[in-house]
Amino acid sequence: MGLFALQPIAAGERVIEYKGELTSWQHAAVHQRSKAGRTFVFGLSDGRVVDGSRGGNSARFLNHACAPNCEAIETGDRVFIHALAPIAAGDELYIDYGLSVDGEITDDIRVRYTCHCGTSTSRRTVLGNNAESA
């Protein structure tokens, strides 16, 4: 899976809104546990989440890269994806997930959140920059 540009996109251009049900982390976690597969939850700064698996759009297929070509911009209770650089038609769109987890970053956590982006600047994790080094 992934999200790909259908036409050229200029740097700074708004690409898509990350849509889904606006809910609590707790409600989304219960829903995610009941489904096998991927998680499509985007955390907001106020503690709520946009659950892309419920009423979401293709933005939920954005993959992680440590050197992304897009960024997420939160506006109120909405999240918009903007291009960081020019993107050619057919290119995959990426954001830096910058995930955070509660508690100590253990070896098990590191393995669970391993990055496979393959960029030369890879952190080797989809956890945010403040995560302990692997």
C-alpha cells in the first residue's frame, strides 16, 4: 500500500486532508484491536485522534519515511498533508510518522517500530526524533 501522486505537486501545495472519525485514543484502540492488519490513526495535539479506518480516505495509506516529501499540518481538529518539495506524477507520498510511545523504549519496542524506508538518513525507527537511539 501507499499513496501516489496522480499529477505533479508543487512544494508547499496542500495535497489531501487526512479524514476519518474524530474520537478518543481509547475508542480508537478498542476499534483497532478488533481489526487485524494496519492501524490508521492520526493523533492530534489535544489528545484526540482521527481514525482513518472509520470514514477515512486514501490519506490513510501514507507511508513513513525518515526523509519525507510531505508533512502533516494540524488545523483545529483537521489534518492536512502538504508537499515539502516538488513531487512528480507517480511518486509515492511520505510523511515522517514521528510516533511516540509511553514508557521506556525497549528492544521489543524498537523492533516493533522499525523503519524500512531505506533512505541514507534513516533513523531505523518510525518513532520520533526524541526516541532513544537503537
